[in-house]
Amino acid sequence: MELSRIIISEINDQQVIYLKEVDGDRQFPIMIGIFEATSIHRRVKDFASPRPLTHDLICNIIEQMGGELDSIVICDLNQGTYFANLRIKRDGELIEIDARPSDAIAIAVTNQPNLPIYVEEHVLDESAN
């Protein structure tokens, strides 16, 4: 999947990002908060920050502790709420950490190179239009 759109509204609490299949037509929206939307937008537009922001900090901590960010997976959809895992490789093991999709996507676009974004098939079946 790839991040295809970010919609930031100054008059609404919920912002929207769209994920789209790289080699397909399915896409779906995820409602997120303004902080995460702004962080994702800054990274996509390549705006520099004078100091590390939260998602930079997470990437730096993982790297300094000997881990390597691998990918993110949108793994479930339950009553309109998406769930994600951040995948980290460390000492030959793949570790999955529960994360909000918005934070996982912000980390994916913060990491250099950007992390792959995967979505479980059953989530796509339930949410894609």
C-alpha cells in the first residue's frame, strides 16, 4: 500500500489519510488526529524540523537499541477502528509492536527509506471501496 492523500481540516478534529494499493485499485480512508496528520504531512513534504519530533525520537530509539524498522501492517478493523503493528528486526527476530495506524504510518514516512505499508487482506475486504 502507499499513502495516497492527506486531508487536513482546520475546522474538524478528525483528519483523513488514504491508503491505496500499489498495484491495484482498492483504497480506503483512515481518520486520524491533527498531530499525526501534521507529522505525516511534514514528512511527505520534506519539511525539516530543527529538533527531533516524536516520530523521529521513536525511530532513533529503535536504531540506538540495535533494532531495524522493517515495515508496518494494518492488521485489523474492529467496529470502525483500525489496528496496526510496527515490525522491528532485532537480533534475527521480527518483533511486532501494537501501534495506532496513524503513528505507524507517521513512523513509516519518517524512516529513511520509507517503510513498506501492508494491509491484511481481510481488512482490505472490509474497508476498500
